[in-house]
Amino acid sequence: MSCDESGVVLIWDLRGPKPTGKLDIRAQSARKQIFVSKDEKVVVSNDVAGCVFGAAQSSGMVSLYDASNPSSGPFIQNPRLGADLTSHCGVDTKITSIEISVNESADGDIILGTSGADIVSLSPVDLTFTCSLQGRKKIGKTGVLPVSISPCGKFVAAASEQKHHLGNVTGAPKVYETLVWDVQQKPDVKIVARWSGSSLRPVQGLQWNPVYESFASVCCAVKLFAPPSGK
């Protein structure tokens, strides 16, 4: 799935060069008499099974769609998250990404990356605020730091702008970290791991494999990571 600057979502089959589906998020909101600013950015993401996808507008509208019939409109929608974002994450906080947990029960998560340091968890049942994941470093509110949820729905990994000396050796080059939270510990979610790899620039893309507990990151290079054998 992809979304352009006009709010048009395209659905792709990677076996061919042309999109197989199209949905205009802004036009759909306008038909429901929901005002959408020209500066509103739209982000999308599908669940692991490809049955559901989510769309989030930067100021606070979040919607879930049936992937088999998106033109019928969202089956769950919350247009009033802007107040929660301001309350929990600060003024002028915008949504920059959306991720959907494999767990669709009340214990699951819709994860929103934001323009600030916080990451927000919503209930997949009614898209209401559950908790915020805190602890990462974000400089300013421009640029996007990626967020990704593991295929089991237990862990959220996110890029941070905090730097450490490579190998914790003083004098070595400084590299950027990736943080991991265990979201099944709601509401008291804490960081369970800090991965300082070899990224000399902030990580710009981060995605788990949809089947295995491995993931890829992108900064100045594409890197593939796998867990230790037997774990």
C-alpha cells in the first residue's frame, strides 16, 4: 500500500507494475462533511493478514477499513484524536505513521508514530487512546522516525535520535539507537531493549518480517537483522 500527497491510497500486487485498487481518503472524508485541510497528510498500513488496513490523517483522524471492500468506507473511525495528542504528547503533535497489531482484541494495539518523541497506542476496538510509549529522543518536530510492530504483536521497535559510541568504546564513531517496547505490559509500558547498531544516520525505515521475528532497517544502507538462534 502507498499514499501520495493528495491523500490517494493505492493498493499494489507486487507481481505487476500497476495498482489493483484506489481510495481517495480526503474525498471520502469530504463526503461525510468532515473538514480536511490541504496540508493534511495521510499515512496507511495494512495488518499482517492483509484483511484490514488503517489510514491516519496527521491532525487526528484515524480509520480502519475492510481491505476487501475499502470503497464502502471505514468500519471504525475516530476523528477526535487531536485533543488526546495535544494532551498526552504536546501542542502541534501530528500523526506520522500507523501500524496495526495482529491482535484485534481489546488487548491489541493500533500504534501511531508522531512528530514528537512519543508513540501512541490506540485500542483496535474503538480507536481510543490507551497509552503512550516514551523514552526515545526526537529533535524538533520535522522529519519522520519510523515505528514498526512485531508480527506477534508483542513488541514495538522505533528509531531514535539518541547516539552512542559504537561498541560503547570511547572515541569510536557515534551511532544511532533503535528502541524496543513490550506493549503487552500496558498501561505501564517500558523500554525492554536498546539496539545500537552501526547507523551513522538516524534510521529512516524499519519493518518487521510478517512471519519471522526478524526485521530490516534503512539509513545509509539496508540492513537485515535476525534474533539469536533458539530465542
